[in-house]
Amino acid sequence: MNTSIRETLLGLLGGGATRSLNELAAQAGLPAGELRAPLDALCAEGALVLTRKKRYALPQMVGLIPARAAAQRNGALTACPLDGSPAMRMRERGGERALPGDQIFVRLYRDGECELAQIVARARTQLAAFLRIETRRKGRRGAAQTCVTGVPCDRRIRHVIEVEGAEDAHNDDIALLAIDRYPERSEPMRAHVVRLLGAGSDMRARLAAIAEEHGFPTAFPDEALRQAGRMSEPDEAGFAGREDLRGLMLFTIDGPFSKDFDDAVSLERAEDGSWRLGVHIADVSHYVRPGSPIDREAQKRGTSLYLPGLTVPMLPEALSNDLCSLMPDADRLAMSLIMTVRDGRIVDHHLARSVIHSRARLTYDGVNRLFDGEEEAVPAEVRPALADMRALAIELRRRREAAGAIDLDLPESEFTLDESNVPTDVFPAPRGEAERLIEEFMLAANQTVAALARDTGTPLVYRVHEAPDPDRIRALSAFLAGLGLNFRLGAAAHPGLLQNVLERTRDLPAAGAVARMVLRSMQRARYADQPLGHYALAMRDYCHFTSPIRRYPDLTVHRMLGRLIDGESSAAQAAKMAVLADQCSAREQEAALAEREADDLMKARYMAGRIGCAFEGAVSNVVDWGFYVMLDNGVEGLVHVASLDGHFEFDAARCQLIRRTPKKIFRLGDRVRVRVERADVDRMEIDFLLEEDAP
């Protein structure tokens, strides 16, 4: 849309009046036909609304609030205002029905609830569903008819779907459906089968359904695959103009099952005693050109998705697992950042396109075993470098900690899977010294290139984390006081104060709950086109540079830095950064939701095979309907208040359940022993029964 036309239309409606198309055309001095498309575009993005009387207005001038539809697990709809205001319970009247994620307008009621006024844009054109196949007969002697309906895998959607094109399906299969008609008050949803994902009992099919539901296709478009297939290994001619760093002792350190190695590290001593730390990142931007089929698909995905037993990459595997993967004993194109580090401070740096040659593919487990004294865990040639890296990582970490960086250290879950992708074990993901070493080096690289972009005025997609809202800090203080912990945080708490809370409560029974409350008190990290700083890391400048294979923001950063290296102007790119940042933030959030849902699914499936088994854990949250218990393996379930002996009251201030007679209190961090009563795989819910207080 022409920017001047957009500004003109918004300016004409800025006074609060409504205008018809002809009135706007007369005031703008333009033919009405030229305004239809811009007005439609402004309505589509929610900047304007077209009333029933065919008049255009700003939404707020006619009492409408732009929002996004959300839904609880029971299907109850809420509206989340786009300005960040608290969510409101939503009533649906009229014909259209909203689905989770839809962009909507709502009208506020005095009781704090709202009504759906208009659906601006649908969030999804496809969804995954369980197929229900029934044979029905019209009358006693009528012909039998096969009817297929779909039950959405997303349990927040309570609409039954009439399905066509399911001739090859079996009952309870999971299918990816294309929506032909959205739900209305008097009409059901209709859809047709795009692709069968597998049987409903197949865990791989369920994981694929989660990926597809959240906008991560499990198959690439043919044109993207064809383009990737035409790309070839780099050769000496392709190395022209690059710094040759193949002589460096550099290597990768990743998880045991990783296939996409996008970062390698090196370390040397300079003559003055300082360190020369090299972080070498796969040069994905050399292969993925803006606007190409691969690039369009990568931007749409925004990130790779990692589910238990299923990886949905951002790039075709010919790139992510081969050409762009820094495999050992192979020449690879890279973007290399060499940082001069003295006393834990980065005092200089050099950024260049390079060609590198990894000497080894190391695993976190192997390096951790080396640090524990098992020398044979890694090849001899890399041991001296790893010893130096260990010392440097400690220096970098100490300086970050002194600046007030927050380390939540909340454990994530990992799974052992059988050949059918069914979990046979669940356990907290290890986070040893090797993991922390790589983390420190990547943080240093990300901070350095972000500062470089700021200093040179290079447009960038920054990674930002703004300071917490004062109300949330006050709520955190009240929560801590309820636990008998008094901390003076103030309305504008420095990150070091929150880290102090974590350190002083680390050995308490409620440490996990405190860490989760500290996390909730902070804003969500996001991408932005301005360097707004990173609160939790206590850094003024920060971006994502180190994973262009699996994150689109990193690929964008590489492109901008490439322009800087080549001396090209990036001014024309600046306007694109804000839009890209918003898109990447949305895709990251969707990936986080999918990964959390997949974890919940696998935990429910694991516990479904352990009904009646007893486990020990700690109370992780207390609510008026019971308390949640986090088992030592990371699985969380609910002990419902109705299952407890006697009458319990919820003390919200102290976050505890109290029974007066005989007196009994359940608090955060209390150790308990529970028995698995129910594990609903479809709803991804786990219920426990209290056995006894654990010692």
C-alpha cells in the first residue's frame, strides 16, 4: 500500500467521524476506485473497521477493541487485547464463531466481559483432527451412507467438522484438514482432507498433528526441495574473497543426536596474553537468498521446531543437515567472529566471511566427562583447547554475574523413546559445564555483533527483553512475603536483585516455585527493530546471531552484517526490520506452545502406563481447586482438593491450602508421595492421589 495514501486515510478518520467511501474520495481528492484496495487492506489489518452502514471508522471511535481470540482447555473463549490489557471472557452472538488465534474486534460490557463484534483475520486455514467414520441408514430400507466427522486435535476447539475426501481413511486416523467453511451459529465447520498423518494411536502422528496445528508443515514445498537439491558442496573457487581459517583448531560441541551443527568454536592465546575467541557460524545467507522459494518457506516457519522424536526444520535437510552443517573433516562456509578477550571483557573483535574446517564433532556428555577427569572422552588434539575454553568461560560468566544477569536454571524434560516413539523414561535435561561453556561463548558473540550493529547504524532484528512491569514486581514481593521471605525489590528492580532472590532461595524447598514466579514477573523476550536491551542478561545490546540454520532472525542478522562487511548501504532494509521482528516473535511463541504441548502429550503417555504407581515430588503450585505436584522426573500433575480428607481452604496470600481440624497445610515446596490416578493422553492431563507426606 502506498504510504501516503495510508496516512491520508488514517488522518481523515482521525477526528473520530465515520466516512463513506465517496466522502473519503472527495476529501482525499482521489477516485473512489483507487481507495477500495487501501481501505480493504487497512480493514484487514484491523486499523479501520467498516460498519454495518458501510462507513469507515477507527475501531476505538465506534467502541471496538482490537484483540486476539484465545481459548481455555474447556473451550471457553477469551479476548486478549492487542494493547496488552488483561484478557476478557468473551460472549459470542450473531453468526460467526471465533477460533483461537483469530484477530478480532470486541465490544466491552460493563461487567468486564466482552462480545465478539467482528472477525478481522482468521489465524488458520488448516487444522488437524481425529476422524470419526460412521455408517448411517436413512429409514429401515434406505441405502447405507458413510459419514465422516472430525474432532479437532486442538481440544480448545469444540466444533465438530463435516469432512470430505476421506475415502482412504480409517476410524480414529489423524488427518490434516483444509477449512472450507468456518463455524457459525447455525452451521457446522466443513473441511476436506489434505493429508493423512497416521493412526490416532501413533505417537508420531500425534506429534505431526501438533506441528501442523501450530503452522509448522512436516513437508516442504516441491519448489523449495528442488532448489535445495540443485545446490552443491563449496569448492576452492567458491572460497574466493573469504578468510581462510582452515588452519585453526576449531570444533563443534552439541547434543548426541544433533544433526545440524551451526556453530563451531576456537581459542588461541595472543602475544599480549589476551584470548582470541572464535565463534564460527554456518553462512546460511550464502545459500538462502532473499525471496527465493527456500527463503519464503523459512520466513513462514520462522524457526525449527524440536518435538520429542520429531524435528521439523526451518530449512530443507539438504541444507540443515549437510551444506550448512559444520560437519567434521569438511570445508564449510562460515561467518566468523574473532573476539579479543581480556579479564573477561571483550576489548576488540573482527567479523569476516570465512572458510573453516572442523577438526571434531564433540558432544556435551563427552566434554563433561573430560572435565570430570575422564581424558579419553575426547580426542587428544582438542584437550588443550578445551582446558583453556573452560577457564575463559568461567571468566565470562563471572563478569556477567557481576553485571546482574539472571540465571533461572529451570530444568527442561527429555525423553527416552522406543521404536514406536512411545516414551519409556522422562528425566530433567542435563545442563553441565560443557553446556554452560558453549552458552557463554554464544552470548558473547550475540552481544558483540549487536553492539557492532548499533555503533554502525546497521538495521537489525534485535533480541530484546524489557524491564518488568512494576505491578508484577510488587506481586512477586507479595508472593515472597507470603512465604515468609522479605526482599526489598522496589518498583524498578535491577536484574541483580532478582538474581539475589534466586541465590538466597536456591536451597529452600520452594526454590522451584520461586524461580517460576520470578520468571512470571518478567516480560516475555521478543524481537524488535530497536536495541532496547536485554533485562535478564543485563546487556545493553543483544541479538540472535549464532543459529541461522534454525532461526530466521539469525539469518536476517547475517544478511545485514554481510552488507556491512561488503560496504553496502542497508538504509532500504530498515523499514523491513519491524515487520520481520513481529513475525519472528509470533512464530517463536507458536513454537514454544507446540513444544510445551508435545511435552505434555509425552508425559501423559508415559504416565498412562503407570496408573497406580507411586512417586515422590514437591508441591509446585497451589490453587483453590487443589495443588500441583512436580515429580522428581519433571512430570507435573494435579491433586484435586476433592480427593483430600476434610475441608481445605485456599490461602491466596500465602499460596497454601489449609485444613483447620485436624490442622494440615500444603505449601509450595512440600515433599509429598502421590499415586497416579488418571492420565488422559487426549487432554494431556495427569491426576494424582495423595498417599502420604514424603520424608
